[in-house]
Amino acid sequence: MEKKGIAVYCASAPDIDKVYFDFARELGTLIAKAGLQVVNGGGRAGLMGATIEGAVDAGGEVTGVLPRFMVEKGWDHKDLTRRIITETMHERKLTIAEMSAGAIALPGGVGTLDELFEIITWRQLGLYDGSVVIANIDGFYDHLLAHLQGACDRHFMRGRGLWSVATTPEEALRMALDRQELTILEKY
């Protein structure tokens, strides 16, 4: 059985603040140094690209899961260790989840939010047993977290245990592995 990696959901937008790129690159580096693979959407731009580059530069492996149309447009990162081509976005999300022991959502737009909400829903339904971590870099997710807390307070959803919130790459990785054996982190 193949060792599961860490799913990283994040922006593919290139014109965002350097603080987000630094976090993404460092997270990729830490995942690689922990002996785990990064599993993400395989894109060459934005935080997705930075996470891939951090992992690869640290000697790690990255599996990129992309729908065929994205590969045909040339959106895949050239340094991926492994490419998995799917036919649909739904298949892409399922494949990433199945390959991951935990998921970390960095800042991003609607695609990242779609992935984050789906994995939280799967956790709630018992379809995903990995940890879900929201990386609240520079307060990016403050409003979303307040909204989620309001939904919990009004009993529209349960929130306890469905996700954790991290503010550093080290904390994000530690929380992503929270449901796994943490001995892997003794390397730090």
C-alpha cells in the first residue's frame, strides 16, 4: 500500500503578496523533509507552484492531479514527480483526498474554497478520516472562520473536530498529521 501524502489546496493566482508564497514554499519544504509527498492540483502558478517547488527543492516528491483539459492547456508544473490525469474536476478532488493522510488549505479563491468545503463535508459525513487544516496566513481566513463559527452557533452545522486553524507552516503540518502517528515529526 502506497504511503499517503499531504493534500495542499491553494491559489494558482500569480499576483499575490509574497507572504503567501513564502508560506507555501516553506510548507512544501517541511512536507518533503518529513518524508511525505505533497499531493495537489499540479499547477505551475501561484501558491500551487510554490508548494511544489519547495518540496522538489528539498528532495521531496509531488503528485499533481489534473483534469485532462488543464494538461492540454499546459497548466501543469514541469517538476511534478508524478502526474495523474483525470477526466473531471470531481474525479480530481476524490483522487487527491484518497491519496492524502491530511489536508491543508492555504489561501485561495473559489477553487480552493470548493476543495476546502468538500473535504470538511466529507469529514462530517465520515467519508474522509484525515485532518483538515485551514492555514490562516496574515488573517486571510478571518471572515470565513467567523462565518463558520456563526453557522455552528446557530446549529446549521457542527464544527468541533472538523478542522483546525494554523498560522505557521510547522503548525499546519503538525495539525495535518494530528490523526496520524506523529513520530515522523521527530526529525525536526
